[in-house]
Amino acid sequence: MHRRTLLIAAVAFAVVVPLSAQEPVKKPRLAFVTNCVAEFWTVASFGVEAAKKEFPVEAVVRMPANGTAEEQKRILEDLLAKGVQGIALSPKDPENMTALLDKVASRAVLITHDSDAPKSKRLCYVGMDNYDAGRACGQLVKQALPNGGPVVILVGNLDQDNARRRRQGVIDELLDRTRDPSRFDKQDAALKAGKYEIRATFTDQFDRQKGKAAAQDALARWQDVAAMVGLFEYEPPLLLEAVKSAGKLGKVAIVGFDENEATLQGIVDGHVHGTLVQNPYEYGRRSMELLHKLLAAPDEAAKKALLPKDGFVDIPARAITKDNVRAFWDDVKQKTGKK
């Protein structure tokens, strides 16, 4: 009996101890890397947080303080050094970052969002078609300016894929050109056809003061400017400030991108005609969901099955005007916990 008791105890110990000592399954470590610091990306970070509750992942958000490609490089190298397994990136300068992105893709699962790097080995792009969104933005300009006139464009830079495509979409729509996402008009090109003229494109390199100064200079230099377009989230409010300080509210149409609160308030007040919004919340959530599923895939075939054939996870843009701004703003507040 004594030997039997010891045997039972030994079996019990063999079963119980490994279970009690078993380490919890580690969650995959993911990162969501932006191209600058902006309210747009704050909204995206709420989507990342939502994904952390919905899926078994650890995730961090990294924003380059000065919005430079060099900062992004340091962030990516740091993430790799810390063993991050999946990265969603909005690349600053895809043309000159291909080698770096390929290095990242060799050590972690890499996808892009917001702005693409199609020549790299990233697995897919999550976001909207920036060229088509630019054309939709051009349609808003046409609504605001049915009789035509000179238009000034403000954009962070023309190195990023999303910036080039948005600007080209606006230009092609206003000049009634055929659809051609590969087209690129140089920054200093003379652009005029029909009722509309692209008087100038200014780049501010994500410097708010530089952007506002460029807008103020345009309004002072050209008294006939009829519309101003800001292609990045922080720019429509700068245009609004410049137009207001020039005493031209209601005289110069303002159209923009994204859902900065000052832009939305400008629409409510009737000073901004409209804005093309993305869905940064879903950029954050869907990017983390996709990375989670890719890392959990048992083999390459299963991983490939998760990816769209064209490498594009489409999250369409929407036009926001006075007709739908309040409903849209309420939805943003609900998702971000603002009142």
C-alpha cells in the first residue's frame, strides 16, 4: 500500500507541477510606426489600443517627433533590436528607404499603411488609394469653386508616396485629365486648363510655421487666389488661420484632408468647404489584426491566403462637408473617448 501511495503521488506530481509551472504563451510583439506627430495619428493609436483588446498581441505606437526619414530609420532599428515581430509603417521616403525596408522585412513581418512603398518587400499596403482620394478632393474644390480660378496647394513634402499621389489626383481632377496614377507634374510646372489653374504647390516639411508663412505669402503675393488645399492633416487649420488673418474668410475656399478638430469646426462654421477623411482608427486596428494573423499563420501558403492579391487592403476615403460633419465628428469622439 505504501508503494501504491507513492506511485499515485508521483503521478499527481508529474501532472500537476508542469501545468502549474508552465509559462504563459507569449503574445506577438507588434509596432505601428507613423511618419510624424499629428492628431490624425492620435486617432490611429486608439485603433491600435482597440486591437490589443480584441487580439492577443502586444503593440506600441512610435511617432518620429520631427517627421524625418532618419528618425524613422532609428525607430525601425530600435524595434528590430528589441525583437518586435511585426511592423506597420507609413514610410517617409519610400524611394530612398527600399534597402532599409527590405532589411526590416527579412527580420519581421512588414506591412505599410497610409503611404506605400511598393518597390520594397513589404507584404501589403493598408489604406486608401491616395490618387483617387486626391481626385475626390479635387471634386470638393470644384464644388466650392464652380466658376474656377487659381488654386494653391500646401503639402508636407513630395517624397512620400501618399503626398505625390494626392497632389496629382487633385491636379488631374481640376484639369479634367484622364485617370493616370503614374503621372507626376513637377512642383514648378505651369498647370492650367479650362477654368482652373494650379498657381503653386508649397512644401512645408511638416513645419507648421513654415506652412502658415507659405500660405500667408501666397495670399499677399496673389490677390486673385480663389482656393487653397491642404493635403495633410495639420495643414487645413494653417490655411484657415492664414485666410482669416488676411481678412478673406468666405472669399478664399479652403479644402483639405483628414479630421483635425479645427478643420471640422471650420466646416461647421462655414469657413472650410470640406475635407477628405481617411479612417486612421481602422488603419491602426486593421494593421494590428493583419500582423497578428500573418504571424499566427502555420506556413507560407496560409500566410499568402491572408493577403489580397493586389497587395492592397482598401479602407476608402469619405468626403465630409456641412451636410455630414456633425455625425462624422460625433463618431470620431465616440471612438476616441472624447466628449
